[in-house]
Amino acid sequence: MFDFDEIVERRGTHSAKWDEMEASFGVSTVDGLPMWVADMDFKAPQAVNQALIDAAENGVNGYYGDDSRYKTSVVNWMSKRHDWQVSPDWIVTCAGLVQGTALCVQAYTEPGDGVILFTPVYHAFSKVIKANQRVVVESPLIQKHGRYEMDLAALEASLNGTERLVVMCSPHNPGGRVWTKEEIQDLANFCARHDLVLVVDEIHHDLVFPPNKHTVATLAAPEHEQNMVILAATTKTFNIASALTGAAIIPNPELRDKFKFVLNAAA
């Protein structure tokens, strides 16, 4: 369990959120609060910290090559928490979901191709798309009934044929929308109709307030499972972003091989 009562001083701990704020925005942490990075100022659960301590106490920090236990943990977590039965073979371990997103861009598109984003959205998406010489195609979310919704009709009318990929957040970052099963189905149908690979960043999947319920995209539209990549991690759930771990869950072996190819090319 988290201890939400203990105040932890993070200044001077190499924290991106606190120690880089003044250089980035010209506001000191004396005069302002850093709300620009999605990590928490609470200690990770003791069980998580103890696992790290146990690993460090071995005293040997050589190359690590066996991720089978990590994959088993992902399989178990997805089954228990999200009712999704994942094969370990579908999982490709990556160094966080920003890297996972960049690898998807490299694997499934070519320079000059369009990558669709539902904006406003997590800034790192457009950053990695542009860095890889692809084109950001914005599909602005619309506000209805006090919440964001996708406007697929407007998006369809704007397509020019260069789009190859859709990257979305589920739940949405920063809007907080927990997409309904029907909304995800509509998007999956849209992607299939236009031959677009759908990459879904589900890093906030465990942080959902009732009565909302997160639905894994592949469960919302199982008929389109082979056209999806699910990016998942526990870094938000347990506040362990510095661990730099993530999982690309790719049921389609062809898409999975393409992802592995660019991962290996990056050494």
C-alpha cells in the first residue's frame, strides 16, 4: 500500500519533475508546484521497494537477459486486473512506453507518413513522431456533455491517404477520459476500414475512478486484435517511472516481428 501521509523531499534527488522545473520554465520550486510530469510524490509500495533492495543486495549488476519472469508478471496482472488473457509470446519488453511508441512509429510507418493523434494529448507522442520524420495528423477532440469525445467523422473527411498509424491514450492523457467499449469499437472499425495500425498506450489503465471501468482495446474489439499494439506498464500504477520498463503486447506475429526488428536495430 502507498503511504499518503508521509511527505518526501524530492528536491536534490535528480527528479525531473522538481529539479528541472526552473531550468525548463523559469519558475523555482519555492514559488511554484511542478505539475508537468506525471509521477507522484509518494514512496512506492514497500513490496516494490523491497524487491529492488533484494535485487541490489545480490551485489552483481551484470547484463540482464532473462525477462521471462517479467512477462509472467504481465500475463498475471492483465488476467487478474483486466480480464485479458495474454500469451507470453505476445510480449516484447521495452524501456518504457515513449520508447515503445517510437518503435511503433519506426516499425509501421515510413518517413513522410502520417500518424494520427487525438489532441490535446501527451506531448511525447508528437515529439517522437516528428523526430522520426513522420507527419503529425491532429484529430481534435470535441467537448460534449462536459467531456472529450473523438470526432471520427471529421477525421475521416480529412484523410489524404498518407496516414498509416493511429496512436491513442486509453485512458486519455491529459483529459482523463475513460473511453467506453463502444468508442473503442468505433475507432477499431475506423482503423480497419482505412488500413491503419492502432497503437494504444494504456499506461494509466489501473488508475480509474469508479463507476468508470477501463476496457483493454483488444477486448473492446476482439475482431480487430490482430491490428493492434497495446502498450502497458506499471510505472504509473506503482510510481516507478525511473525503472524504465514497459511491455508492448502484440498479438499479431507479423507486427510483433517488425517491432522486434527495429528494437534490435536500436541495439
